[in-house]
Amino acid sequence: MKREDQISQLKELINQLEDGTTVDAGGIIKVPAETYTCEDRFKQEWDVFFKNHAQIIGASADLPEPGSFFTLNDFGIPILATRDEEGNFRAFANICSHRASIVEKERKGSKERFSCPFHGWTYSNKGNLIGYPKSGQFGEIDKSCYGLTPLPSKEKHGLLWVHPDKDGEINVEELLGKELDELFSTWYFDQLIHAKDDEYFTDMNWKLAIDTFGETYHFSVLHKNSLFESFHGNVGLQNSFDRNGMLTLCKRDIDNMKKEPEENWHIVRGALPVYYLFPNIILLVFDFGMILLREYPVDDSPNKSVSKISFYVWPGVLETVSIEDIRSEIGVGFADVIKEEDYVAAADSHKSLMSGAIDFLTFGRNEPMLHHYHNTYREALGLVPLEKLNSVKS
Ligand SMILES: [Fe+2]
């Protein structure tokens, strides 16, 4: 983030704290319960946001060197992501061209060749079919027609995008929007080092996971004995970048930082930028690194979801702490708050919505990130935007 933007954001947060104000969306919105529970809506979401939408699948640090690979199967197509000898990121359907078996079963690692466990057909990390056993007896094939199916892939700003449709297109500048595309170039996410992966399965709609990151109104209540000790509640900033957004949370460290000269200020010292990357990504930037959350429905259901979470650290962190120590520590406090507090509350909300007892959730004037996300979501599905109300009676 540019220096002048950091300072102005920090000053705005300090003003809010001193004046007792917060962000104001200018009205209240009511989000219908069907947003989270309707089976037909879920099918529409799956089609628009997962099957036919470019997906962020990780960070450059997940493929740290030539020969690195990882696999995933979160949005309807098994994927093999590789970094070839020239350092290029590539993505393929992780499907053998022979009998459609899954080629690579391991989650991640380093390999030059991928051999299908069914009959041993073997591929390079560029997706070429290198060979197949007993070729004379199997019969002659044109190996150039039997490579792994390549998927559109792009690497930019230290993030990895894949399109699940082999004929799909990825335009990162368009996906991020011009302003966020420029802003992301200032973070240097490409320098991050991967530390750890985790996953939280929860009985709730995937968007309830996203909603939990969208406001700080709940900090002093749900997190009164945890996060609230290090963050101010009901204070924050919200910026929209086309379909995406940034919520800036306010750390209590800002109370001391503001007494120091401005040259000592830094956005990640006094604040926590939380990026909403449409439709299913939350990206948090910390002084120690970055956390990337990918939210997916599970079991073709609007009622189950998983958060796939990756933790990365800045190289400078490793000057004082070993990566082994980081791996044993990182993510523990995050899970204590997100999995044990936020997602427990969100799973309760989901169960309650399923009961049919209430017809809508309400997002206040102090929760503009949730207004932006849900109206963007509705626009993407061709639904009318939610009306901003000055007061809600029923
Ligand atoms: Fe929370």
C-alpha cells in the first residue's frame, strides 16, 4: 500500500477512535434467508461463482521452485498446479487422458514426473505424456494428443489464478479492478514464504464464513476475551474496488503508534487490511505475513462449507525465528478465534435460518463491507440490489 494511503487510513482510524465514530453505509439492509439456505440459489451460485469463474487457488509461495506442485479439488474439477523448469506456473486437469483416473494423489511436493496410479501413464510438469507402459501391446497413439488437459492459469502479485473451464479466460486486471491491481503491486506478496495449511469444515453456508470477516461490530461481544484484547471493536474503514473490497481493522497498537513520529507508522502496525476478493476469497495482511482463505461449499450443499486456509510469512521473519517454530505456532490463535468463536456463531445462524423462524438477516450502517459484498453477489446473479433503509420496523 502506498505510504500516503497508509498514513491517511491510519489517521482516519485515529479520528474514529477519538471522535467515537465508525464507518457508515448510510442505511440498513435486510438479506433474505434464502441467500444462505435455498437449494436452487445454491445451484446458480455453483454455476456462476465456481464452475465458470476464475479461481484464486493459492500463492506463488505454494510453488516455491521449479518442480514444485500441489493438487486440489474444491470446485468441481481436480487440479494439478505445477512450476516448470523455466519457473512458469501451469495448471492442468488432474485427470489421466487414458482412463480419466486422478493422476497425482499427493497434496503437494516436488516432482518432475506424474505417474497415473491406474496404468502408469506418465506426464511431465508441462503436461506432456512422456510414456505409457507396454506401448507395443497397448497400441500406437499420438502422444501429443494425450497430454494432461491444460487449464487457463495466471500468476500475478504473488497469487495464482486458474479457470476451471479449459476454454475460460483470466484477466487479472479485470478481476481485481485497476485500482486494486495497482494496490496489490505494492504489497510484494510474491516474496512470501509458505508456512502452513489448514482447513475448517463447518455446517453452514459458505457465505456465512465470508460474512464473519466483514465487520468489527461483534469484537467486543463474541471476542471479548480474545481478539478484542488486541483490536478495537466497531472501528474500521471500508473501500470498494469494483467487485472486491478492503476492510481495514484497527489494532490497539495504534494507541501507542500514534504518539510516535509518522515515519514510524505502518499500516500493518496499527491496522489489519482484510481484502474481499470476489467471490470467495478473504486475504488478510499482517506484519508477519499473509493469510489466504478460500471458501467453498461442500457436498453440493448450501448447508456445508470448508475454509481452506494458507499461512505465509515475510522472509524477514525467518531472520529471528525458524520456519519449524513458525509452523508449530502459526494459525493456532487464528483457529481459536475463527474456528472456535466466529464459525460456531455462524453455524448457529445457519441452523436458525434453516428453521424458517426468521426471514432475513440485517446488516447495519456500521457494516458497509457486508453491504458491498451482498449487493455485488446479487448483481452477479442478476438479482435486484438490496435497498438501503433508514430504519427497519419489521
Ligand atoms: Fe469475528
